[in-house]
Amino acid sequence: MGFPAGAVVFAEVTRILALLATLNLAACRPPVPEASSPVVGPGRYDRTMSVDGVQRKYLLVVPEGYSAGRSAPLIVLLHGYSSNGPQIAAYSRLAKLADRDGFILAAPTGMGRVNGWNCGFANLGARGVDDIKFVGELMTKLEAELAVDPKRIYVAGHSNGAMLSYAVGAAYSDRVAALGIVAGSNGVDLPHFKRTVPAPKQPVSAIIFHGTNDRLLPYNAGSNSKCLYLNPLGSAILWARGDGITADSKQTTLGDSGSAIQWSGNSADVELVTVNGGNHMWPGAPGSTGKGIDATELMLDFFKTHPKR
């Protein structure tokens, strides 16, 4: 998986894979014909597109209140390693809550022997596949077919999908307004090898969620030599600096549930939400530990107040 090895982690991975299989069954709906022509109205569509001669799949949910005469925000949602678009749309509840709040949702599926993503500093997808380009072309396609508000395009992801979210935000900083990061990282952090995503050329806001009991990508990864990746605080600071934020951070408590650290700038804000007792699952989703923090609701609230400035 590109995560630290060991019996504890193997047990965690096995449990997560079993849960994802259950969620996949729960997410099943009557088959939806693939839409070969541009989408013109609300609904749930299973779609494909060709990128570099490779057919890519994505789930598209157009909200009930959508009208071509009024622009709507767009969220591109990226699943974790071994999952897929319909699964994350279901377990995060973003398919349901984005529809409620008027967001268009696109949830693509990665590739490889096991579905994954290539994000530059960590490549867990199919060999030779450019997933950063795929997400960019997906955004372009949806903007051509739907009334997407160009100032309200968001990218969210879980685990390996969160890593790709950082990479997409850096590559398309002129288009992406904000990121939603769950249990992810934006770089490799080893004593003799460090590699991170490039700084965005334009500021991109971000809200980042991470559990203190995450055993796949430990919260204090810097002190754990078995973990390859930059920890969440390091990732948040790196992104805030890339956004040009120079102000000191502010910390607030969220009761017994956790805490939040905010970095605020003129053109972007970065927030790290720590989930006390949280594991590697999406906070508030089935199988998650840590109580009182609903990543989906907080993420949507953040997106609503962070258009492209």
C-alpha cells in the first residue's frame, strides 16, 4: 500500500479492506446507463472518458436543484488505495450531502492491480498513468458540459486520494479554490530523501483532517522511521508556506473531540483538524474512531466560505 509494514498495520489494512467491501455492497444501486452525451440535468451517472488513450471511469452526481442557467460548485472526490469512486461517495456521504447543498460531485476511480493513484512523490496507481492530468481533463470536461462556477472548484481526497489532491491543487492552482484532505500527506520525509509536491503558483485554501490513532499514516510520522510520509502538521505548514501565508497560526479546541490550527492569509486559509482517537478512516464514516467530528459537514462548510479569491 505504500504504507509502513508490520503485523499491526497488516491487521488494520485487512479490517479496512473488509469494511470497504461491505460499503461497496451498501453503495450498490440499480445500474445507471453510461451517459455518452453531455449531461443536461440532475441525476447520478456512471461515465467514462479517454485520457492518453486509456478509458477512465468516474461517478457523476448532479444535484437535484441544478439548472443550466445558474452556475454550481464542483467537488472532485478522490478515493483511497484499493477503493473506488462509488465507495468513497457513499462512505463519506458526499454524494448525499453535496446534492443537498447544491454541489456537483465527480468521483473518479483509480487504476492498477489494486485501484490507486500516481501523485508524483508516491505512485500507487497503474504504471505510466498520469492521474494528475486525468483529474485536470476531468475538470475541463465537466466545465464544458455543465454550468460549473469557475471560482468554486474543489478537490477532496482520502489517504492516497488525499495525496493526489495535494498534487492536483499544486498543478492546477489557477483553477482549484480549496482542498479537502483526509488522512493524507503531501510529501515523502526520510532522513536521506525528501520529496514534496511543488508549491502552488496561486494560493489554494485547504482543510486537513487527521486522527491521532492513524496507524497507516501516523499522526507523528516524523518520529516514526517506518513511515515514509510527511506528517499532517508538516504537510499543513508546507502548504500554508506555499500559499504565502506568513501570519502566526491560531489554535482552538473542539472539546474532547480534537483541536484545530488555522493559518490565515489574504488569499487563502489552511486549517488542520486533529481528531482525538481517530483512525485512518474518514471521520464520521462507518468504521471511524474518534467522536464528534464530521469531516464531510466541516469540509462542505469550509468550501462554501472559500471560493477562489
